[in-house]
Amino acid sequence: MRRISLFSSCAAALILTGFGGWIASTTQAHVAPLDVAVSAPSTLELTLRAGDLPIAHYVDYSLVFN
């Protein structure tokens, strides 16, 4: 017959206590009402409202011959 050490029995008791506390705990989460709708703007609206955006400048060195 195997002996159960004090460390393993204490570890098992702590795990079971933590698991039991997790199950017994209540949550305070709030659920958003269903009548709230989030609408994403269309691509045309985003294009029309875009202004003063930074311009990327690229220099093409792919056709440089020596």
C-alpha cells in the first residue's frame, strides 16, 4: 500500500478548495441591452471622410543601371 505524503494531500485540499470557491462565486458582469446596434460605416463613407492623411513617398530603384 502506498503512503500519501503530507505535501500531496495539502496540495489536493488546496486545489479542491479553490475549485469549490470558483464554482460557488457569483459574477458581477453586466450584459448590454439587445436594442443597442453598432453600425459600421460603408467604404464610401470612409473614403469621403478621409482627409489630411500622411502621404507615403517611395523611391523606386528597381531600374537603376550602372
